[in-house]
Amino acid sequence: SENVQQKEEYIQDISTQYEQMRQQRAGQMSAKSFIDLEMARKNRLQLAFAQYTPPVPRFIGTKVWSDYDLSEIRPFIDWTPFFSSWQLAGRFPQILKDEIVGVEATRLYDDAQKLLDRIVKEKWLTAQAVVGIFPAASIGDDVALYVDETRDKKRATLHFLRQQRKKAAKNANLCLADYIAPEGSKPDYIGAFAVTAGVGIDKWVKMFEEAHDDYHAIMLKALADRLAEAFTELLHERVRKEFWGYAAEEHLDNDELISEKYQGIRPAPGYPACPEHTEKQTLFDLLDVSGQIDLQLTEHFAMFPTAAVSGWYFSHPESKYFGLGQIGQDQVEDYARRKGMTVEEAERWMAPFLNYEPA
């Protein structure tokens, strides 16, 4: 009918208007708030490597743990995200006394402790990890890793991305490579890790699901995630105090660890500072993760078992986490060239953080 026709034309008209507005807004966004890659690189973070000597690690190469004691990992658990995974908001331990969710949170916490007791005592889960420390140098926005201290032979190249948002005066356009001493200056190092606490989980999840006990099936998965994060925290502490050893005197309690009061960072591929997932392949190859422990990468670069964490260790005292934000076509093309992938492929992996619509 004529009515339907009018309605469809009206909708079409509105969506055209919206599309024009969207393009206009995108145009304003990219014109106003972004700078080109060359300018962003000129405005990189320039750390005073002339006055700073990067800490020399106590070992070069990799260490593997195929069955780390869960009872040692348990005290490192950060409980706050456990509650938010059950849609209960509030910081631990205050949440247990909260007048709105306190009773429910306490019941959940007690149930979690009971299940954890069984997991630890009956070894339901196996915690495994690979950690490596390697000589490294930054070359532009990349970081070269070397086979040994002679630095003659490259072992791998990591490709990082740089912020392109226009910054207020004196604020740098950050890239993780800025935290590593440039090639030809001071000898620097980078660490890498891959950690899981999910080995063996499927059998027990299935047991609960077959008993129609979704509550415990979900709780087991949530606890495996917490244990993987806790194991990551524990190993990062051991790296700082023993294996790299640049913070041998560090004494932090769990709250201080959770609020990152230590020197250095451990950014993970797929997260805000380095959001491009294919770099996980480089990390897994570098550490021979799947050859050493029961942790795989899927074709979409997700880790399996899912209770897992992998990433890089940076030691510089000024290193901090940041969000990449959106990037421009010039950087995507540059990155594709550095990675040896097509621009289309790069755009596909970077779709969520492009400041333009790919053709």
C-alpha cells in the first residue's frame, strides 16, 4: 500500500541522514583528534636511556612448570573480579559486609572456598607455565629479540602499535616499544609468559553439567580463571624478585600486588596497549608454548584451555599501561608491511580500533 511505501521511504531517508551524520562525525573525529603516524612517532616517549641502565636478568632463555602447586597459587587470588563475574559489584573483602549484596556474596565466597579446597586437594586442575627472558632492543615501533647476549642473531620481532590521538602538550603518543632501549644504546631485555590453570577442567565441568549442577559448573570455570590470573601474579613476582631480579627487595601484600605497586608491567596481546591478537602467535612460537605445556592457540588466536594468560614483561620503572585508542590508515598500512600481511588482513584484525571505514 501507499502507506507502507511512504513508511519505507521515510526510513530510507532517515537512515541516509544518519549515514551522512555518521560520516560527518567520523570526518570531524579523524580530522580533529588524530595525527599522522610520522608526527605520532616524533612525539614518542623519549626515556633517558643515557642516564639509565636496564637491569640484567639472572637467566636468559625459558623456564617451564608443568605442575605448579595450586596451594601456593591460591593466596594470590584477586577475588573482586570473581564477584563481578556473578554480577555482584563491590570490592573484596568489603563486599562481604555490603548491606545489599553482602549475604549473597558471603554465601558465594564460602561455596567458592569449599570448591577450591577440593580442586587443590584432589588436584582437579593442573597449573602450567612457560616464562622466558631475552636480550632485546627497540627498532622504531618494533622490538627485536636476540638469541643470546652477543645480539648477533635475531630470535623474533615483536610489532607494537602507537597511539595516534592528538595529545595535550608534553603528553607522548605511546607505544610499548618506547619502554625498551633502542638498538645501539644500552643492552635491554624483555620477558614473555604463557600461563594456564585450566588443564584438566573439562572432565569436572562435564560431571557437574551431567548432574544438572550449573551453579558449580560455572563456579569451577570462574575459579580456574581466578587461579590463572593468580598464577600470573605469582610468576610476575618471582620474575621481579628472582629470575630477572631487579626488585629482589620487594615486599608487597596481595592488595599491593592487585593495585600494581611494583616496578614493570605485563601487557597481554589482545588488551588495550597491544590489542592486535595475531602477535600471540609470535609469543607462542618464541616460548614453544604448545610444545612445552598443554596450552594451544585456536585459529582465531584465543587460548585453549580458556583459563589462561599470556603476555610480555617490561622492566622499565616508567613503564605503564595505556590504551592504544583508534589508529589511522597510514599506521595500518605500515603495520601490515612490518607484519608481512595484506592491508585487508590487517584491517580485519584491527577492525575495532580503526579511525576510518575500510574500503
